[in-house]
Amino acid sequence: MNKEDKATNPRRLEKWRFRCPLTEKINPGETSQWSQSLENLLRSKYGMATFHTFLKSEFSDENIEFWLACEDFKKTRSLSRLSSRAKKIFERYIKAEAPKEINIDHVTRELIKQNVHAPTKVCFDEAQRIVFGLMERDSYPRFLRSDMYRSLLESVSNGIKV
């Protein structure tokens, strides 16, 4: 079974719907706003959770996890914590053969490798911009076409409590 089959398998989808408490908390207007832009989707905590679940089902959740790690990193106040968090992000997402390696160009990877020794809050901005673009052009359109999203829209609009 390939990734696409796993993401759209009706049995898997029903399993997700059964365990998803989101339909009780989301209104139809919120879910329809998710289809207007990736930014709208990521602004919603339920949208973020749903998108993350979708990406996990496709085995491609490293991009959203990196993006979230960068958002959290930017909120870091302590310089010592900034340094340790930068190293963790680098080890997990940036370095070659990292466990959750993201798809960025060599130049950006090398620049981050150099900057991680004396990190600033913006040292991952270029990689985060690249990853956002990848999600916006690739993962997000697939999410909008997915059975998972369509089923959620239908459940919310019909007022079904699953």
C-alpha cells in the first residue's frame, strides 16, 4: 500500500473520524476559511491539528514540525536557551541525514550550519520560508482535496457529532 492509499483508505478515514473530537468544537465557517489560505489553516489550532494529522498520514510531517519548531524558537528569550534550541533544531531537521530532514537547498543548509554557532532569532527564517512554500504548493492542496478534509467539512456542516 503506497502513501496515497493509506491517506485515502476509507477504513483509515473512518478510524480518524471516530477518534476526532474536533468536529464538536469547530464551526463550518472556520473550516471553510482553512481552504482560503495556508495561513488561515495554520492560525487555527484545530486547523493546525488537522493538517498535522493529515501530514502524518502521508508520512510527511517533518515540514509542519520544523515550521512549528521555528515559530517556538522565535519566542525564546534566553540566549542560552536560544543556543540549545538552535542546536536541537539543526540536529533534528537541518543537518544531512537528520531524523526529520527537511528539503532545503545546500546553500541555505550551509548558512544555517554556520549561524547555529552564534544563533539569532532569525537564523532559520530562510529555511522556514522555503518549507512554508513547499507546504503551500504541495501538501496544502493535497490536504484540501483529501478525504480527511472533505469528511471533516461534511461532518461539521451537517452538525454530526462523531
